[in-house]
Amino acid sequence: MSLEPIYLRFENTSPPHRKFYEVEVELSLFYPKRLVRRWGRIGCRRPRSLRRVISDPDELARQVELIARLREQHGYQTVAEVRSLVIASSAA
């Protein structure tokens, strides 16, 4: 069992503008799941977004971790994080 992030929000409030970046895993009963990314200025009405279908759960976890690492390198700070319990299935 492990905790997998299903929603992350990053904010960069340093001048000259305040911006945010969100990563969300849209939940479903079965894979493939969709990785949704949203970004823009804080308070904007219609942020830009990108959706990507990922069928491999390991690849999904790698993508979320990569995005989190890149946002932190670009000066963003994590302000919200929601994790979900994942039970690893083993092939017998």
C-alpha cells in the first residue's frame, strides 16, 4: 500500500505576477486514467488546461512526480495536496 497524489496545487507569488499550476488525476474505476494540468494567473476566470490519458499506473505516478519536481525548480511552492491510498496488486 502507498499514498499516491491525486491533486497538487502549486503557487508562485513572486513579482511580477501571481500564478498557479494544478495537477489532478481524474479518478475512475478502471485504467486508463486522465492526468489533468491547469495553469494561469491566480484569480483568472479560465485557466489553460491540458488532459492526457495514461494507461500505465507507474507512468502516471512518474509524470506526477516529474511535474512536481519541475514546478519546484521554477520557484513554485506546494499549497495543496490530496493523496489517495493505492493498494499494489501483485500477479501470482
